[in-house]
Amino acid sequence: ASAMGNAQVGIVDDVTAGYWNPGGLNLAPEAPEVALMHSEYFAGIAKYDYVGFTMPIGGGRRFGASVIRLGVDDIANTLNLVDANGNIDFDAVETFSVADLGIMLSLAQRFEFLGGMNVGANFKVVNRSVGKFANAWGFGLDLGARWDLDALQIGVMLQDVTSTFNAWSFNTETFEEAFVQTGNVIPENSLEVTLPSVKLGGGYTFFQDKKVNLLLALDTDLHFDGPRNVVANLGPMSIDPHAGLEISYNNLAFLRGGFKNLQRTPNDKGEDTFSVFPTMGAG
């Protein structure tokens, strides 16, 4: 997925569909599937971990579960570095983590109308933590659908369809004194809302019956939370396209490429130019 610019909504057909589009879970092989991933960003400062599982449960239905964690660990807490006498006490320095944890339970069902439509839903629980200083719990719902029409594949994903709400609570006793002394604002318990978004995707496979296949995939993300730094904005809606290409040999060796983050960027003359993030990989 990363190698193809994250263009997956219309083509995903394995256990990772619980993340990209739950409607694609029913296109996974009959046997149960498990996927694991560990990735590190910024020289290992941030760690991204994923585990997914899916299995058929009969009646044209499939169950899936996913756990995702993105976090920065071992951050130094220097609030108590200087004691009441003004002396530096390194023994008082503790470490903490800032992490987002998501748990998704997925259910997919196949229907035979419209050429065979696979629909799915995610119920997700989100926990966001900042050490012992702050914590948030949230709940959300995703809906997805996938059509596999021979060489043509189509998908749609309604993410955070009811909006996802994260309720933040702050343990101000752990930092209030230091914040007051340094002139920082004391945060208050609050509600963070993620508005719904729509992801549209499609794919087409060329030379299906040959040893060498070519898969072209295109996704478009539509967000409704105001203008973003993307290729196009229509009022409160932003349009963010990304695409990928996969060349496969005998369904064994794969070469992939794509792009994402297509953005308008002003140059030194104040004129809009386009920037893009290219991707590539092999498997």
C-alpha cells in the first residue's frame, strides 16, 4: 500500500481491508489471515505497529480485528529537574510516552445484487495518551463497499461516518505548578471531533490472463473540515488524489510505484506550484 501511494480503497482484498476498506474483507482467501507490521520513523523516534486478523464466519460474512499503535516513547519529563532549592536533580527526570492506540472490529457481508457487492463496517475504539498528564477515549464507525467486476475493481469508504468523538481529560496536578510558573495555559477537559470523510477508489488490471499483469489504482479522499493544503478545495470540501501502479510476474514478484500528498505550494514569488510525494517498492 505504501509503495502504491496508499491507493487501496478500490483494490484491497486481504486482511488489511479492515484498515483500508472493510468491504474488501470478503474478497480475502477462505482461510484465516494474519498480518503484522512494525515501522519506525525519524531514526526510530516514532514507532508504528499494526496487527490484523480476519476469518470467515459463514453465511457470506467475515470477521476482522485490527490493532494499531503510533507512539513516541522515552520522552524526558524535566518538570522536576530543578528542585525547590534551585539545584539540578537528574534523578528526578522520568520518561513517558505519547501514543495513539486504535482497536477496530470489522464485519463484512456479501450481497449478490449490483454484480456482487461486498459491504463492511468498522467499530473502532481510540485511546490517546500523553503519559500521566492527559488521556482521551473515543469511538467511531466506518462503512465501506467493494465491487470486484473482473478486471475492474471499485470501492468506497465512509470514514468516521457518525463523526468520531475523543473526550480528553487532563491530570493537571502533574504539571499545573510548572505551567503557571512558565506562563503556559492550563488545558481544560474537552471534546475532540473528527468529521466524516469519503474515500473513493478504483483499479483496473491489464493483461489479466498473462504471466505479466499491470494494475492501475486511483483513490480520491474527500474531507469536509475546511480547506486543506491539497490540489483542490471546493468550499469546505478538500480533494486529495493519490495513485499507484503495480507490475506483477506470475503472481509472485511485484514492482510498485505511485504518488501521494499532491499539494499546492507557493514559491518564492508567491505563485502556486505543485509538489508531490513519490512512492515505490518491490515484493
